[in-house]
Amino acid sequence: MTPLAASFELFIIETGNGEDSLATCHLLPDAEGYLARILEPHQLAPIEFLDAISSNRYWDCPPWAVSVFPREYRLAGHITSQRIERDNPLYSSFSLIKDPYTYPDQQPPPFSFLWHRSKSMMRRLAGRSPLFKTCWSVLKDKPEDRGWLCFPPPLPEDWVAEAEARDAALFYTHYVPEDVES
């Protein structure tokens, strides 16, 4: 698939209590078709994915961009080891949308999409890893005043194989659970 960055709108509907707020996403039809092709093997509809990324359980402020990859990777350890801030970027995977506890015990969770909180942080991360550099290649010219759904080019398979081979050790060295103060 050709790399693409599509603008999306995230609407937050306050219902009185911040935790009870509702959020919804709007995506242009051409980008929705692109997303549908990626999600089909995972038996997800675009609306399920958009509901998941707009759920405020994942973030305390809307992301600047969400990068969506065409498959799941075992790179959670790589992501956590490269972070400059404890929770930036956030990540999840298609298989965890319906059941967030489906990954095998003693294994790091898979990853297939990233939340990028800001363009400046994405720029900094791009110099640290081929994963973030791939996202940055699509997002670098996008303005900060709107949200972006990014479909980056495939990651280099030789790099993926090497990174996945050491991922579990990285994850358990760098992961900090949410209930632990950093």
C-alpha cells in the first residue's frame, strides 16, 4: 500500500465528568477505505478502530497523529525503550481492541498502531529508530493544528526480525506499569 496521511477530526462531547466524556472520530471516505483494507484480516470495521482510538482511556489529550501499520509486530519493548516521555508514544494493536487481555502470558503485547501526542516529539523520536523514522517520513510536512491518521510504508523486514528477536528483554527492562510513579 502507498504511504498516506489523512486528516481526521476528533470530537469530544463533555457529559459532566471528564471520565464520562464521549469522543468520536470522523475520517474522509478515501482514508476510511484504506483503513478498511488494513483492518479486514483482523475482522475489524473502521468504526470499531475509530471508536478505539477516540476512546479517552488511551490518552488524556487528543493525539496529533495515529500511525497505523498493516500488521501486528512484536515491538512493544522497542517502543518503550525509545520513549523520551513515559507515555509518548502510546501503542496498541488490532487484536487488543476487542479483548485487551488476549496476548500470551509472559509475552509483551503486540503493536500495530501508535498515538503520537505532538509533532515535536515525533520529530525527536524519528532520529532514534527506523520505526519512528518511517512514521515521520509521512507526517513531517503535516500541520499541527489538525489530527492525522498515518499509514506509513512497511518497516524494513530485516530490521523487524532483529528487533523482534530481542523485544521481550527490552520490554521487561523498560516497561513501567501505569500504577507505578516514574
